[in-house]
Amino acid sequence: SGQSDSMDVQTGPQIEDDRTGFSIETLRRAIADNLYYIQGKFPEIATQYDYYMALAYTVRDRILHRWINTVKTYREQDVKVVCYLSAEYLPGPHLGNNLVNLGIYPQVEQAVRASGLDLNALLAEEEEPGLGNGGLGRLAACYMDSLATLEIPAIGYGIRYEYGIFDQEIRDGWQVEITDKWLRLGNPWEIPRPENAVDVKFGGYTESYTDDQGHYRVRWVPHQVVKGVPYDTPISGYRVNTTNTLRLWKAEAPESFDFQAFNLGDYYGAVDTKITSENLTKVLYPNDEPIQGKQLRLEQQYFFVSCSLQNLLKIHLLREDPLETFADKFAIQLNDTHPAIGIAELMRLLVDEYLINWEIAWDITQEAFAFTNHTLLPEALETWSLELFGRLLPRHLEIIYEINQRFLDQVRLKYLGNTDKLAQLSLLDERRGKRIRMAHLACVGSHAINGVAALHTELLKTGVLRDFYELWPEKFSNKTNGVTPRRWMVLINPRLTQLISRNIGESWIKQLDDLRQLAPLANDPSFCHEWRQVKRAVKQDLADYIQTTQGLTINPDSIYDVQAKRFHEYKRQHLNVLHIVTLYNRIKHNPEIEMTPRTFIFGGKAAPGYRMAKLIIKLITAVGDAVNQDPDVCDRIKIVFMPDFNVTNSQRIYPAADLSEQISTAGKEASGTGNMKFSMNGALTIGTLDGANIEIREAVGAENFYLFGLTAQEVADLKASSYNPRAYYDSNAALREALDLISSGYFSHGDGSLFQPLVEGLLHHDPYLVLADYQSYIDCQDSVGQAFQDQETWTRTAILNVARIGKFSSDRAIREYCQDIWHVDPVHIKLEEYVQAKA
Ligand code: H53
């Protein structure tokens, strides 16, 4: 054995020890050792999963060394820490990403081969933590990656759901939900920290008392107490030592709580308390936006926020810092309104538990918190009924009343006698049966408020948050979303990564703007040829996967036209289907028609209770069944529904796409992040002027982007002038024919009623203007089909897309948050010698 052959990682003094060494032989021995001592297996009976675990622990050991040094450094240097509060995280499988970040992918590949195994097979064994629904949770994971890579001290706080987002199966063309038992075989990436458990109170009542100094105080007498146990997962940065913590809370019964019942012989009652406590973090609510206003959901939100804030205060006091400096040491980001209750909770902790006076506590709170809004859908803005809220969190209700009163006093001074303003700004919605508006609480309690794309931020300022913008314009800023190129390029598209790095070096992986150096190569025929070969190989991989998993043959020379995202009417998967049916009709009318072959690929889950979204899935699979078997068309059109779209499965899809469908109704998609992942992998976009599409188009150049549809302003105007979808149906023969074919039962074995709700909804309501955008979409798709015929130009355009996509790195987004909102700086982590560190 000897030194590692890749010393890219700043490893410090290296001891070639089985837990830290990077040489192939050391890694091989460590895997064998872990198989024996962790899995308790010998090779003859070991499963692939056992080997995955043995490898995961091997990699974890190398990370632990860095993690411990990181935690130590943060403690010793009294640094300011970013605290990202998010009810959802979708980190995806950890193993591959950690290999990339540590820079040990090649060595591990060889060590695994030397053990007679295949790294890809082991990577495939990992169950991903599906602790989120979609964009919001995945954004949190990208941001954790960038924070570590930029060496910013950060903790991500969230919930350790025992069951993550359901697994999707397709049966008879319908979505079926299967519970996600992701922890069944153990999780090598987490370390439980029961010694850091905290208690969280629920229900009961409040009472006032006068303390020794004669101060009026309030105490909360809860009905129930739940214990929060933290589980920590290391988040490594790319080729830096920084390894931050993702701390997820699990609910348990407090040991002592029902001892009385136990002593009295009420064994069942005591166990019952345990069961109800553990229910709290049992399952992720499977709604993307809007979320469901259930009591258990509010309990989850309060639970993880209270655990996290108590934890922060504990860390702060351990550092022997005075409470007054709390906001100098922690920047707390609210990922949407889900953790907004944290504002009332920090006030409660400071005022009731740490006996700080209200004004000082309020200054600390406002200085510490910042709020990201992620949606414009009015129905997605969270509110809670006073009745439910007061029953669960009686003290927080009082605190919110107090915050509101002081806030409205301020508003009254500014808008003398304007009662409309008061009603519009109030934390309480007095109309809809008295509800607490969490977005208003988040705005009032934060020093910074941001949207997630330029258009979205502008629409916030003129729409849902306009009154707050008028009051505090200086609080508002835009932070366009970004995604991490480590996972979304390097890990998932090694062929493209190698091609790029061979030509422009590796700096782009940390400085994505360096991809600009690819631009001149778009005119280099041999580079373009290699690019095409890479794309072709990646498309073949996906074709092979679809062949194996679904028995469906697709043509890798066809356009891979992909729409992969949650199902929602505003995302308009049904507009995509209308295009497919239109092409189908064209071929049926004229079987000899010239048409660029296309493979339409769909992926995505529907919220289990969202009937229309599930019906759209059924429509796609039904059209697929007809089209894929029809000998007239199946050489030109194929339809694939990829079941169970999650991080793992998405990683096969983005690299293979030629065309990325970003076709939401303008003004509805806050940002989108899948749009960025497709572009980074060389797909061209067909899209509306919505969310980050606008900025992607600006970046890559209008001539390299397929734009169609109404603008957000035109959408608003059309809706204001009583939109009549039926008129589009009446005047457009191809549209009429497509809708009529669906209504006729052609795709549903003659059952004309199956898709009626969908078709009738479009004809009579069409809230997302599918029919209004239909012709524009079809025309645009026709030009895409034409353009694909010219592979040279297409490739050049794809290369330019990648060359100009640098802005959409989450590193850029995180740098902006650091500068404008958090005011935090990088902290370099040096590795202490291992032996010394252990001593
Ligand atoms: O957040 C993404 C955006 C996307 C938006 C999404 C989102 C959720 O996934 C869930 C709730 C919510 O309010 C918003 O729909 O446009 O890209 C990250 O910002």
C-alpha cells in the first residue's frame, strides 16, 4: 500500500490507515473489513446490499474525519452559521455524490473491482431518502451541497420522516401509491444523537404569574410533550474538507412522561402515548403545492422548528455568547412558510424561557430570520384556522396576537384611517373564518424576503405580497434558484463531463461560468462530432433501461422529448398530450407524412388526492397504449411513462433528453429547477416565459430557445376579459379533432366518460389556458421537429446552451444569499492529523 494516487482532496498529513486511506488496496481491505465487522457477513453469503453497506461505511469513515474537524473548527472559531429550516429535503443517493466530492471515484471503482464487484451495481442498491415532494425539497439539497462546497458553516434542519414520498407504480395505466420504507435495511449515512434530544410541548393552556423581580410572565402548561431525537447526516463539499450537518428530527415519547400511568398499571396507556408521539414524524405529506391543512402537518412543522431553535440556543449558550448576539451568530432561512412558526417560537423561547424583554427579543428575531417564498398560487399560501392553532399552540397564538397588534399599530401610523390596508396586511384573515396567514407572519418577522426567479419576485411585489413590498421595499430581493453541477452533471453524466473537462479543464465544476470556454468549440466540427457521440451513447443507455424495465423499444435517433416533474394542471402535461394526439391525427390522415420521429417521455407523481392530475397520468398511458401498438405511427411516435420519478430515476433521464418541456402557464411556476438540469445536460428547451425559463432564455440566447405562448401579463389580461376556451375549440380544427378523439373513448376502449372531466374542464373552465396556448405550442413544436433534422445546427445550439448555463449553478445562488441576506463568510477547514484528532 502507499499514498493515494489522487491527492486533489486537501487531505493534510495522511496516514494510510484502514479508515482514512485512499489507496486502492487500503480501500479494498476496508470494504472486506466492514463486510465482516459491520454487516457480520462473509463473502459466500453476502448480498449486493451487504457490499453496498460495507462500501458506504468505508466512504463514511473518510467523511467522518472531515466532519469532526469541521464541527471542531466551527466551535473553536465562533463562526456565524447558516441554519436552513426546511420541512423537506431530497438529497438523493449519498454514495455516488460523496465519491465525487471526495474525489475518490476512480480509486473506489478499482477497489470494488478488485473485490470482484461492480460499482454501478452497488450504487444501485442505495435507497434514496425521499424526504420531499419535488422542487422545494430538492432545492434545499442543492443548497446544502453548495454551502459545503463554498466552505460556509451551515446546518440543515428538517424532519426524519419514517416514510418518505410514496413509490409510484403504474397499474392498468393508473398511478398506485406504495409506502416508502426507506429505512427498512438501515441507513449508513445517519448518526443518531439521543444525547441531544429536546422536549417539544403541545396543547394545554397558558397562565400568567409574577416572577421574583415583579415582572409579568407567562408560562405554558402543555397537554402533551414529545421528544425530538436528532439524526445527523454529513454533507460533504466538493474537494474541500468542509463537511456540514443535515440534522433531521425524529419524534419519540419522552421517557418520563407517562411513568405515572405506567406505575398505576396503565401499561396500555403508556404504550399508546408512545405510539401517538411517534406518529408525528411517521410520514411526509405527499402534496407539493398546495399543501394540506391537516393538524398533524402543523404538528410536524412546529415540532421540527422547536427542536431546531432549542438546539441553536443551546449551541449559542454553550459558546458562552450572550443571547443578545444570537443573530450575529446564526442566520435562519425559512424555506417557504412551512417553518414560519419559528418566528413565534423564537419569541416564546426568548421571552418566556430566557426572560428577555419583548423589544430585544423581537430585534433578535427579525435580524435572525429571512424568508423565501416559492409560490404564487393563491391556494398554496398556508393559513391555519384560529381554532386549530389555538388548541395546539395556545402560547403561540397569544404571541402572534401581540406581534400583530404591534405591527398594525405601525401600519396605522403610516396609513391613517385606511382600514383596508390593515385588513390586507394583518396576520389574521378575518374573512375566511379567521385564519392565521403564515406568509404574513414570515414577512413581518424577517429582515429579508426573496422570490426564486426574477419574474416570480416581480409578481410577488405586485401580487400576493404587494402590501408588504409597499411597506418595506428594502426587505425584498430576488434570488434565482440554481442546481448543483456536481450531482446534475459530474455524477449523472460522466461521458459529457469527460468530454468537457478534456477540452476546457475541470474548473467549471466549481466555477460553472467557465463553461463559456465551450462556446468557440461549438464551431469545431470534431468537437461537435464527439458531443453527438456522447449524446447518442447516453440516449442508448436510456433506451436499454426502458427495454429492460418496460419491454418497450425506443429509437435512440428519435427526438427524446421529455416532461418530468410533479403532475399539476398548471404544469400542463395535458398540453403536451394534445400535441401528441395532434401528431397522431396527422399520421392517421396521411400515413406517408414526413415527420421527425419522437419519443415522448413522461415522469412524475401526482398527489394521491389530486384526481385531475391522476387522470392526466391515465390519459398519457392510455394514449401510449394506443400509439405504441399502432403500426401506422409507432415508427414515428413512441410514448413512455417512466414510473416513480425520484432523484435516482431522474438521473437517467436528464442526460438523455434532447428537448426539455417547460410549458407551465406563464405566471404560475415560481422558478422550476428541472429546466436547469436539462439545459446543463445539453437539452434544448421548449417553454413559456415563466419562472426561470425567462432567465435561461436570456442566458442561452433567444435564438437557442423554443419560446411559445402567452406572457404572464397576457394571461392576466385574458382572464380578466372573461376567457372563453370554447371559442378556441370552435375555431381550430386540429384542436377540436384532438379533443374529440379523447372524448370519443378512442383511448379508453370505447368508454367516452373516462376523460370527460378533463375535456369538459378544458372546454368550460380551462383555468390554465391550455386551449389559448395550443396553436402557439403546436407551431413551436413543428419548428423543433424541423430543426432536429439538421443535426449539425442542433448540436451547435445544444453546446451553446451548456456553455451559457453557468448562472444556474446553486453556487451562484448561495453566494448571493451569503452576501445579501446572511452576511456569512467562508471558513477554511484544515485537517488535523487523524491520530491526534482521536486522542
Ligand atoms: O419550489 C421550487 C420552484 C418551483 C415551485 C416549488 C415549490 C414546491 O415544490 C412546493 C411548494 C412550493 O410552494 C413551491 O413550484 O417552481 O422551482 C423551488 O423554489
